[in-house]
Amino acid sequence: MRFLCEKKTLVHSISIVQKAVSSKTTLPILKGIHIEVIKDYLKLVATDLEIGIEHTVEVNTYEEGSVVVDARLFSEIIRKLPDAEVEIILKENNQLYIKCENSEFNIICYDPQDFPELPSIEEEYSYEIHQDLFKNMIRQTVFAASQDETRLVLTGALMEIEENTLNMVALDGYRLALRKGKIDASIDNKVILPAKALNEINRILTDEEETIHITLTENHALFIIGNTKLISRLLEGEFISYKQIIPKEYKSKVRVKTKSLLDSIERASLLAREGKNNLVKFMIDDDKMTISSNSELGKVQEEVAIYLEGESIEIAFNSKYFIDALKIIEDEEVYLEFTTNLSPGILKPVTNDYYIYLVLPVRLSAN
Amino acid sequence: MRFLCEKKTLVHSISIVQKAVSSKTTLPILKGIHIEVIKDYLKLVATDLEIGIEHTVEVNTYEEGSVVVDARLFSEIIRKLPDAEVEIILKENNQLYIKCENSEFNIICYDPQDFPELPSIEEEYSYEIHQDLFKNMIRQTVFAASQDETRLVLTGALMEIEENTLNMVALDGYRLALRKGKIDASIDNKVILPAKALNEINRILTDEEETIHITLTENHALFIIGNTKLISRLLEGEFISYKQIIPKEYKSKVRVKTKSLLDSIERASLLAREGKNNLVKFMIDDDKMTISSNSELGKVQEEVAIYLEGESIEIAFNSKYFIDALKIIEDEEVYLEFTTNLSPGILKPVTNDYYIYLVLPVRLSAN
């Protein structure tokens, strides 16, 4: 193996695959990046056996070959090199020679034979979706997935295709986020992706208009984004029938400025945090919503102007769940919908019906 | 106590005193900020008993008074308030009422009687120094102070006045940093300031031309910077006679570009780090300096163009000590001076003699 490549190009390529590198693993080779030169291309691959990322870039090839180099060391060396052309040569005994201007490195590497191959994905079912739409869908749902590994299926997000609509859903037993997006796909389909894989895709995606190609098999999903491929295992199991959870009706509907509501809940939660469950209370009446909280540190009361349709209500929530959602809604105004103070509250943007966020209330004690 | 003050002004004032607040303390009141309104001024004070910071700001006073409020909570609340005027009222039972637009807080506070008073400093010995000069002196020396609490005197920096020159010196047994600055002070003087106090002063100082007023007593130093006062205890004990350590002569003198040398040592240390002592070797000969290092990960060799006066030399160092100093030297070029590979190396800017940095070499093994 011998090739030439600009330092900046290498830095970019390494940064893309590096996130799939195992941070803790009993298999040392998984701390490495498999680099391979074929024809005029350099292919970098990293995997933690859950997800795998492959990135291809054009280089100036003198000799083909492959090796596995420690990801952290390789990344740090390339990053620190001068902004110039880098020459990389594989020498005997898996030693990687790296030269750039007056710097010369010789790095001891792993045998590429020992690196696990990524699963081969056969084109069974696939569709395309715009990068910016898919990025938004991930950003607006995946944060609601559970962190609790004992219910593995909830640590992922459902990607469900129904009548040319992709529904992305994540929930953790306390709140649920649903984002819909129009796509062009003839057949219905349903898979559960690990949150980690979706977060990595979000990182790789640009805000560009280009599409991302998604292929699904029984056990894997393959995402192709330009020169980058990401393969993830699917989560096994049945996702919760989320549609039954979302209330169809309400008794109180509040229209409120997103930013004012977010700021007030954030301030109220400064005192709630020290107490139990980040508890904040909403008192909704007429043209205002009073948000209050108290703990041994003191008490706080916030007033937010609202437009109320329907009944007055008093209801309490874990402020964290509201803050999470209000932070990712881009609309200037949101609707809040409530039925009773024991049934879920709904939060959605005023201008579209693509997004629904549901939160379970906290029961208020008698006093 | 009752006063009005802009949110931004409060945020700024809190951020200045907050760094003196005890992070870990058995005395809960030291987690607080003492706030006091006298005439048209709000005075904020925080202390961890080692250093104390006091900041005064003009406010719109309705009633004088004082209280001690939890620093973290107060800072978070004020920071999150809308960008508007804040009304603060002390109610009964040390409850602090904070109102800003539609937000109202009631915070349970400490009795101001229990807050320790800052030591009163009588003007005994004092001088003035430009803020930007003092900031540079701190930045270029204090990092070299020891972290090792068993030799307390080395965890501080010497501030020595001799013949209208302030010498600031810090050392840790492996390296020494000395920065000289011209000042106007008639009498010689010598004190040792804790590194922490100097770092806090550095943070408070602006790059402005204004001067800082320094007063020294037997046990304390008082720094007055505009509306801010910082009082620090002095470290007791005798500082090492540092002048004897600095070699007056050399056999090899190297002139080299600061940035090239820093970059090369940083790259070389990527491999050194995993080995012993961040060991990097300098081979200085003719018009080039070869920097090399090796460990079980591989090896690296860097070449840097130099201008050598005197003898060739091979000498090894802990790369960290060189990197620390090269990062804070602003000159484009530096001199390195060596005598033997067992005696200290010297690093200094080419354009002035205000700064001297000394590093002990690492003995090279026979092979």
C-alpha cells in the first residue's frame, strides 16, 4: 500500500468513521480503523459490531493494500500534521509509514485479516429521503428514547412507513415523540433502529438537499450518504402500539409562545431540580398560565401569556420532559392540549401536524 | 434591602465574585455570596477563607440591607432572567424576593451575621502595575508552579521587587519560569502568592491599559482592579534562591521558529506519551534539529530548521515542559541554550530578555 492524500481530506474521512470505533472492547482490533487502498480510492472502515461506518475517498494511489491502524493515534497524528500532502506507505510487519513535510512516523499496526467484515446487505427494501428532513426527524424524536437497557426495544426509535409517510417514534414510558415525514415508498414497513445509530447518522448528515438512501433487511439497516455507508443492526422485538396512547380529544387547548414557555419552565425548574422529579405546576386559566415550583430552597412563580380554548386546568409535570421538547421545536408558537390532570399532555407546533409530543403528568399531592 | 439593577450588570458582578466561592466546604455559608446595599451601591463578597473577592456596582437603592444568598442558585436564576431590570427585596426571615418581568422568586437565604469578614488591609506597602503587563506575567509563569501540596511554597509564585523591576517566578522542581516587568516602586519586597489567587486575578483582569493597585501586608496581598478587590493570603516560607539555578553560560545556542518547534514537539509527543515521561530527544547539529521519540506504538522523527551557534548536542526532555512554555511565548523565534545533556536547558524569546524558562533534561539511557 502506498498513496498520497491531502491532510485535510484525511482528517475529514477519519472523523466520519471514528465514531463507530469501540471505546471499550475486549477485542483490541476494534479500536482500529481498517484502511484499504483499491484503485484510486482509500476506504476507511470502523465498527463496534453494533454499527459499522465505511467512507471512501479518492487518493493518489501508487500501490494497493490494507492494514488496521489504531484510530485514536492515527487521528491525532494526522490532525497534528502540517496542512500539506501526506504520503502513507505500508512497510513490512504491518508498520505504517506516514510522511508529511519534515515529519516521519512509523506506527505499529494490526493485521487486516483479523478485522471483522461488515455484513453484506442485499437490496431488498429501500427508499430515499432528503438529508435535511431525516436530520430533523432524528433530532426531534431520538432524545425521547429510553436510556434503560432492561427494555431494549425502547432504547431505539421506530421507523414505520405507512402510505408514503415515514413515522419516526421514540418513547421512554414518560413521554413520546412522533415525527412524520412525507416520502416516496410504495410498500409499508416497520423497523426499530438503535438510538446510537440514528445519532451517528445525524452527525454524518449535512443540511444539504441531497437524499440519503436507506436499505432494510431482516436484521440490518444500511444508510448511504454520499461516499459514506453506515450499517446498523436492528433492534429485535415489538414496538409499543403508540397510536393508542395518543389522545384524540382534549378539554383544554393552549396556544403559547414557544420561547416564553421554555424560558419560564427553565427558570421554574431551577428550584424544582433540588426537590422531587423536577416538579413544576401549570395553572392554566383565562389568558395566562402560571408556572410554579417550590423546594427547600424557596419558591418561584412565572406568568406566561396564553390563548386558552376550553376549560381551566391545574396539572404538574417533570420540567425536563417539557424543556427537551420545547428546545427542538422551531415554530414560534405551540399548542398544549390537556384532558384531565392525570392524563397525558400533548405539545405540538401551531403551523403543522408533523410533530406530536406527549408527556405523562405527575400526580399532585393533596396539600 | 430593596434595589433595582439591570440583569446584565448583575450577571457580570456575580461572575466576578463567584470564583472565590468555596466549592467544597464544611461551612455552608461559604457557598454563598454576601450581598449588601449601602447608599447607591451593591457590594458582593465571596470568600473561601484563602482568597476573597469583593465587587461594587451602582444600583438604584430604595432601602439598605444585607443577606447571604447561595451563589450557584443566585447565579443561575439571574442568568436565566429576561434581559430587563431586576427588583430585589429582602423580606423577613432572610427570604430574598427577586422579580423580573413576569418572574418572581423567593429564595431562602443565610443570615449575613454568620458570613466571615474579609481581613482589613492597611496600606503598608503598595505599587501600581499595568493590567496587560501583570496579566502576561501571570500567564507566562504560574503554569510552572507545582501541583504538589507537600511543598506548599512551590504551589505559589514569587513576586519579588528589585530595583524597579518586578520578578515573577514559579517552579516545580523540573522547570522554572521567570518573567520580569518594569514597575515604579521605590522599596524592594518579596512575597509568595498562591497560584490560585494569581489565576483568579488573571481572570478578572482585562487587557486594558488601566493599572492594578497592589498592597502587601505581612500576611496578605490586596489587589484593586477598578471596582473589584481581591484579597489573598500569602504563602509562608522561603522561596528557593532561583537565581543560582539559572545558568549564566552555554555551549550551544539555537535560534528556531517558535511555532515550528512547538508543532514538531507536539507531534513527537503523541508517541512519547504512551512511553515513559513523555520523553523526546533533540539532536542538534549544524542547521537542523531532529526531534525523535519512540514507544511500543512506533516511532517518530521530526526535522526543524535552526541556526546553531556553538557545539552540537544530543539532549532529552519531557515534552510537556517544552510545550507548556512554547505555547505562551508570543515571539516568532526563540533561543534554546544548552551546556551539557545533564544540565538545564534554557528557552527565551529572541526579541527581549524579560522571560527565561528553564527545563531539566531527562538522562538518556545508554542504548
